[in-house]
Amino acid sequence: MTKSNAIINIKGTQTIDGESYTTEIDVVGTIEETENGFVIEYSDYEYDSSGKTVISFGKNGTVFMSKFGGEFSTEMYFENGTRQNCEYSTPYGFITVGIYTNEVKTDLSPVGGRATLNYNIDFNTGHAAENLLEIVVSVTDS
């Protein structure tokens, strides 16, 4: 299947103790349709020039996100109504966090689309933050 160049807009909103913080970034990357769904890839040059992020969106509504290279790495798995333990690798060591997925919505096609992930993060099963990740993919070529 064909891999297409794309502009990927990523907007993350995190709510901690009733206070919300939003970050937004546009990156150049790719989108590819696979037999299992869609994969987007991009390098996060604003924060780490050697890091790469790969997000796989399954046809069954699951999402697997992997960031590797550079100082930080992580793998996160999202599935509606489930809690997963995920590890973050930092220059100071590993941190294990819980990810509880409230909702995954995807509307992706070979020409782009959107996905939203609504999830909670916890440390040692104590609630830490509510998160909303919105991803919009716009293909720049065919």
C-alpha cells in the first residue's frame, strides 16, 4: 500500500486538578494504509531532532504509539475501556505509568483524516491527569 507525505497537527490537552494545559504542534510526516489500519510516522524536531514517533491505528479501534531515539522513549497502547501499564524511558531512568483509555475515535483514510484519544494517566494507580490527544492528518501528495 502507498505511503503518502502529510502535514500532521497534534494537539494535546492535559487537565490536572481542574487546570487545563494545551500544546499544539504541526509536523511533516507520512500516513500509510496497512492491512490492519493506518500508520502515521513523524520526527518531533521541535523537542528532539533524533526522535521518531510511530502511531498505528488498528481497524478494531486500538492505537499503539511508539516514540524512540533521542533522550526519551515510550510505548503506549490504547484500547477503549482498558488500563495498560506503559514505560517511559528518560535520561534519569524508567517511569511506569498507567493509561486508562476512555475513548478512541478514528476517521482516517488514504487522504488523511482525524483521530482523538481520550485517556487518563495514573502513577501507582493514583489518578494524575486527564488527557485529550487530537491528531489531524492532511496528505500533501498522492
